Amino acid sequence: MEDDHHHEQVPLKQAAPHLFALPVDEDGKATEFRPFSMASPHMRAFHLAWFSLFACFFSTFSIPPLIAVIRSDLHLTETDTSRAAIAAFVGSIFSRIAMGPVCDHLGPRVASASLSLLTAPIILATGFVSSPNAFIAVRFLVGFSLANFVANQFWMSCMFSGCVVGLANGVSAGWANMGSGATQLVMPLIYSFIMSAFNLPSSTAWRLAFIVPAVLQASTAILVLTYGQDLPYGSYKCRSSQKVSKDSFLEVFFHGIRNYRGWILALIYGFCFGVELTTDNIIAQYFYDRFGVNIQVAGTIASSFGLANFFSRPSGGLISDLLGRRFGMRGRLWGLWVTQTVAGLLCLLLGRVDSLWGSILVMCVFSLFVQAAAGLTFGVVPFVSKRSLGVISGITGGGGTMGAVITQLLLFSGSKYSKQTSISLMGIMMIVCTLPLSLIYFPEWGGMLCGPAHNCDLDKEAADQYRLIE
């Protein structure tokens, strides 16, 4: 046993690239991304990561498509449903920020699976709620599962090299985010099937429907624990071959929160992914109330918004990598700014369109840009800090849900404005809050408005050390 343990500690980075099915760099990270491969460990980790997070999105957003029947059965007011939506995001903020340091110390596999297993019973408990306060509490606790997003992005950054990490992050998160669209389509069908197949009343059918997301989430967590691997060369706790020093929990945490780039990216992410979350929460009800379509049609329309993540967020990651190869970090930052600003303009337009089909068309184009912006954001995140990658990922991910809380609270919670006006105002907020991206600057790479420092002729080791410290 001692020999096996010793073998795990041997630096294999340059000695054994032939062990992998994919070409790798000196750290064993894949330099190619093949999404339809199951090659171990890189592509297996990818599939486990996105499918596990898909189940978490499916669970968290399984409630909104059934809100029309739930609010009738529980006698929920508009204020109750708004508070419940905010509660789901608030829970996600704290859990995402906490998930970063947990990943830094335990690795993404254990962190992800543990959270999924802890929150799966909560979505099952949705079927037992009988009061508005209990409903709000369940939505708050279910929202914790979205912290698995941080583990997802952390895992991809551990497995894929800088030349493809934007694409890997984009596809992994994008395919996972489809859960928010799939549940809009599937949950009304499950509800209708239970009611008709078993001749049950509506009040019973919607409660039983939540067995499906709970079982799905728990099953994916078990798969992650059984078949997952943290790093190309093995377990996260046996990472002595890394150059990064093993700092204490607090040292890693404080290195991360001192890095101003992480906070700007959190703001940016708050008004791309945060807006996406808010739209997921209100879009089915928006079409149901404004255009008078039935619950199944509203769910189908809303599902197209989330399902666009199959290719929109991955395209953002791919664009980030392409711009990075051609123009360096400045290309990644400019690509993010342009994409998110266009998304803001489309969001503004969505609230101004009066026809059903016109709204559907604008919503679909809007979904492409806002989700691509999220992919572009996490094309920058892995370059901010090596030492505190989990903390930076957690801060940025927490910013996403914080943005959702702000937009939901200001614009869709008893606001004096109509929903369509609130949607347009949300677009204006996106445009304004994207401007601070111009303040991000890396001495060795530059920023949006200027190149690298003339006196900063850093070699690779010095550049890495800079990002370790900062």
C-alpha cells in the first residue's frame, strides 16, 4: 500500500503523455476537446460534470413550469412567487462562493457529488409543502444545488489546457444549462401524464412529479463518485507534483478575494448568466399571462430559451479560445464586451415587441447572445489566478446568481412596471454593467484598452508566480 501511495506522488507530467487517449500538455491537461468521446480521464470527467450539473438545473427549475397549478393549489400571491424565485437565487449565491474554496481543498468530484446528494431530498420535499412559507423555504434550499456549477468549471480547468479550456468550460456549462430548458418542457408533460395515467387530481399529480428530478440528481451524484477522477494523473489529494504550493484554506481564500479581476467578472457574469436565470424564472409565466397561451405551450416556448445552451454557451467558449489565439487576452475581453452588449440590446427589444411570434424570435436570438456571453466570461476566469482558481470561480459564479437576485428583486417583484417594461430595463442594466470590463488589466497580457506593460517582460515562471500571488 505504501508503494502504491509513493507511486502516485511521482511527477508523471512529462514522462507519461502516452497514458492518455488525447494529446496533453506538460501538466497532463488535454490540448484537444472531443465532446463525443468517452476517453478517460478527460472526456469522462467532462461528461460526468455536465450531466451532474444538468440534473441540478433540472431540479432547481422544475418548479417554475408548474407554478400556474402550484400557486392555485397553495393559494400563492404574486409576492409569494416572486419571493420564492429570489430565495432560490439567494441560496445559490452563498453556496457558490463557499464551493470555490471547497473545490480548492477537496477537489471537484467529492464537492460536486456531496452537494447533489445533500440537496436531492429537498427537491423531493417539494411534494410535501402546504403553505407559502414552506414553498419559499424549499426553493431557497433547492437553489444550493446550483453551486455545482463552480465544481463543474473547476473540474474542466483541471482537465483541459489553456488553448481549449474556454471551449471545454463553455460546452460543459452550456449542455448542463439545458436542464433549465428541458425541465420547462418535461415537467408539464410528467404532470399531465401522472394525472391522466393514474386518474389523480391536479393537487396530487404535481407533487408526485418532483420524484423525477430528485432521483435524477441523486443518480448523477453516484455516477460522479463512482467513475470520476479529479485530475489527469489521479486524485486531487495526491497532487504533490503541482507547482502550486499547498496553502491553508484561509490563505487560498484571501488570495482569491483580494483579486479585483474576480469581482469585475462577477459583475459581468451577474448580467449575463444572472439575466439568463431571471429569464428562466419568468419567461413561461410571461408568455402564459401576456399572450394567453396554455401551460404546455408556454413551457415549450420557454424551453427553447434554455435548450439553446446546447450550442450558444459552447460557441461563446469557442469564440473566446479563437480570439485568445489570435489576439491574446485582449481578444477574449473585447469578445465578451461586444457579445454581452448586443445581448443587452436584444433584451431591451424583447420587452418592446408586441406580437407572439415576434417575441419568440427575439427571445431565441437573445438567448444565443446572453448564453454566449456567459461562455466568454468563463473563457477568462481560468487565467485570473492559479492558486485560487476555485475562489475566483466561486466569486464569479456567485455573481451570476447575485445578478439574478438584483434583477428579480428590482424588476419582477411587485414592481410598478409591467413585465415587458421590466424586461427592457433589464437590457439597459446589462449594457451599463458590462462597461467595467474595460478596467481588467493583466501586466503580462494587457487589457481591453492597452497592451502589456513595457517593463513587464515576464517569462512563464514569473507570470505564473504573479497570478499565484494576486
